[in-house]
Amino acid sequence: MNNRDYSYEAMGRRLDSGLADRGITPDDLAAMMPDGVTGYVVREWIRGRTKIPIDKACLICDIFNWPLDRLAVRGPEAVI
């Protein structure tokens, strides 16, 4: 068994960390995304209350220049 945290809460923590590292607010991120994503929605992702759809997760990773598994599975220490 691995110790990876696949929960919505863990993804939210990773998203929040990425935002903080870049000085981006949830509203800023929402403005960078198409399809009516709002700051409220981003904050719900951060809190782990709702899942991040795969298409939005891919966009977030493009914005952060991250591989998808950094947001979805692993912390920054796992990415080389």
C-alpha cells in the first residue's frame, strides 16, 4: 500500500500551496480559466468540498507548469 493522499482535501491543499507560491488568489486563478469558473468554485476546491474536474486540473497544471500527478497524487517533493 502506498501513502499517497488522493482525497479532495489533499488536492485542495496542493492547489492552495501552488497559489500561495505564485501570489495568485482564487479569484485570479478563476479569471485565467474558461467556462465560468469563479473564485467561489476555486475556494471550494481548496477546501476539498468539491472535486476538481480533470479538464480544470489539467488547466491548473498548465498554469503552474506542473505535471498532473503533482496536483492529483504527490507533493512537490515527489516531482523531479
